[in-house]
Amino acid sequence: MPESRDRRARLRPKVRERQPRAIPDRLWDELFAQMRCDRDRALLACYVSSGARAGEPLGVRLEDVDWSAGHLWVITKARASRAVDTPFG
């Protein structure tokens, strides 16, 4: 039996694209001013500029850094590893 032309497609609800949450520049400046050492500022700048998810950099070890390629290997939510680009590359 041929398919009917008036057959409806599956329901595909429209999902609104969420905008990423952002911190105003003024608050970033305050946060960086409160940090006591350059090491902490550098780590935060690296994590923020890399686009890594909030929990991904928590388990980073020295051997997870590829200095020559400028990559930082992180463990994702799915327990897989992926490289994120870093500003030191």
C-alpha cells in the first residue's frame, strides 16, 4: 500500500538555543584583583579562554599538558578525553 501524502512528520519540538552565561568585565576585574598570585591568575585565564567546561580542568595533571601543541587534555562528562586549545600554544 503506498504511503499517504497527508501523513504527518514526527513531533520535533523547537528547542530554544540557550545563551551561555557570562560574567561582566567589571566582575572579572574584581576577581582577578582578589587573586594573590600570578599563577592563579594564569590558571583561571587559561581555563576561561580554553572553553573547557567548569568541571573539566579540575583533574588536570602536569602530564595532561602538551606544551608544544598548545593543548590541555581534559576528561569530559562522558569519561572521554579531549584536547582544548590554550593560550600558551
